[in-house]
Amino acid sequence: MKFLKEPLFHFLALGAALFLLYGLVSDDSGGSQNQLVVTRGDIRQLADMWQMQWRRPPTPRELQGLVDAHVKEQILYREALAMGLDQDDTIVRRRLAQKMEFLAQDIARWVEPTDEDLRTFLAENPELFRTPVEVTFTHVYVSPDQRGASARQDAEALLTQLRTMGPGADTSAMGDRFMLQKHYSAAEWEIARLFGSQFAADVVALEPGDWQGPVESGYGLHVVLVQDRIEARMPPLDEVHEQVKNEYMSVRQREANEAMYELLRSRYDVTIEDFAGIDPATGGATEAE
């Protein structure tokens, strides 16, 4: 996939500034460390989360309980950080790192893409949005299990018979019993899911209008009539606007994560010791140090 042409520098610079500002504020040794304010916004969020879970607003007593639980959680969280309990906990480290990534993603969402942005993204990534080939076909099944060595010869004889009868032939009593349907209108990937990828590719390549085959699948042999084929096409933006927007934002968020990490990593002097000789299976050295 091609990366977005639009630079994320302004968003990331602002995001980095916020991170640095937070670092300065959090280093303040003043008395605000032990101050905890539960804002009206916090209370509204607690009430909204309750309503999402229980499909009704909380009673005043329930809301007070939510606020008390929130205060308890915040106090215990701050004390745990003060005691350094997060330092050697892999799960906590990963969760905090994940929250930093979420912050970078939020930065990428600050500005909505324009239609011009989305048209450019659509043109640069056609494989994500091109509609697949779709065919309408009927098939008559010939079972190798039932017919043995004569299966292919029987299938070719059936093909000759069906070509004589033409596209309107009644096939309800023809061929062998088959677990799937005789008639389909589906995209290539859907046909592949049912019959296998090679069968799907072969059927999609057939010209509509006449009986052809035999076409082989994992089940056996099929005489196939393609009645219609809708070619793959690139839809205009108005048909896939939300899909393009979602994919665009997903790419931009990934880029924001990568770029924000590079900005933050540049603040660290990282030293990685030589890990040659370490056995990944045991985590230990393969030879005496």
C-alpha cells in the first residue's frame, strides 16, 4: 500500500509539544500531586458508560457509587505509580505503551480528510476498492467417486448433450447428486470459498452464453454455463466514500504512530547489548559467558 502524500508533520509536532508539556507539568514538585478533581465531564462520562451498559441512566445513589469508585481507582493508581509498581509489570508496560499509541492516533484524527484527499487515496490504492468480477452460472456435477475411470468421458458426453439442448436446458435431473446448489451469482472469492480457487478462476474466465467444461474442482467435474459476467470496476468516490475514509484514517493513524515513535525515540540514547549466543528457545546463553 502506498503511504499518504499528505505530511503529518504539523499534527505530530503539536502532539510532541503536548507530550513535552505534560512532562514539564508532571515534573512539578508542588502540592498538586495529591490533588484530585472529578470534573462534571468525568461524571457525565461515568453516567454515559453506565447507560451504555445497562440501557438506562443511573439513579443518584448509583451515580454517587460510580464517582466514589472512580476516586478510589484514581488514588490507588497514583499510589501504585508512586511506589513504582508499574516498573516490572509487563502487562502494565504494554498497556501504557498502547495508550501512548492511542494518543498518536487521536492526533491523526484531529483533521477530517477532504474529498480531494480521499480521491487521491482511492486513485493510489485501487486494489483496496475495486469491485471484484461477479459471474452468474449454472453447473451440472459429475462424481468421480460414483463413476470411477469413466467420469471424464461421462462429463464430456454430458457437455455434448447440454450444448445440443442449449442454454435453456432443464438440468434438474441431469448429473450426479451434489451437496451444493446448482445456480450461483457470486464474486470470484465467494466461488473460491465454496469450490476452490482454481475452479473459481476457471469459471470466471469462461465466456457467457454456452455450456463449457468439464471444469475440475475438489469435488469432481462440472459442466458449466456462465449466463452473465459483471466485470471488475473502480467505483467512484460517492459509492465508497465511507470505506475510503475509514481506510484513509487507518493508514494515517498507523503513520502517526510510526512518526510519533520516531520523534520520541530521538529523545533517548538507546543501547542494545549484543545478544549473539542467546538461545531463543530457553532465553539463556548457548555457551558459557
